[in-house]
Amino acid sequence: MRCCTEWKLRLDLGGLVDASPEALMSDWPEVFARSLPKHLSRPLMVQILGYAYQLESVGGYTKLLDQRLKSAALHDMVSPIFKPRSRFVPEYHGITHAVWFSDDGRVAWTEI
């Protein structure tokens, strides 16, 4: 990801808010080396470009943080939130449901 010269010279990220939609759309391919996604709202475009500019200016997160995030994501994917034979009883729109998790990981529920 590389930022164009105009963004490198601009230290005030608030300038993104005042930029015209045409300016944001024309800078998108320079910053991300791909075309602008369809139906991307202007406020979201400003946030994404601002984040890209911030990364270019001050850097991203460290390798250690990257490893910790990947480890946490892997742990969350491998270990289930609910243990086998867990049971909970939520109420939804005045109807009480019993939900439980079997030993093989299946979910079952009934109305009470």
C-alpha cells in the first residue's frame, strides 16, 4: 500500500473530510493499487483513506502484536465458546427457549 505525494504532504487528516468525492475517488487507486469498490459510502471512504494515510505516516502495529492477534484468532476458532453439555435458557419476545450443546458439537433447542 503506498500513498500518493499529495497525501504524504498533507499532515492534517482533517483535510480528508473536506476533500471532494471526486478527489477521494481519484486517490483510491493510487493508495490501494486497485479500483474503488462499488457502493462505498463517502464517510467510510474517508475513514479507510485516513487509516491508510496514518499507516503510511506513523506505521502500523508491531510484529509481536500481529502474532498475538493471529494466535487469539486461532484460539477462538479452535476452542468453542460453549462446552459440550452446556445448556442455557434465553427468553426472546416473551418465549423461553432451552438451548444445549451435545458432545459431538451439535446445537439443539426447544421452546419451554
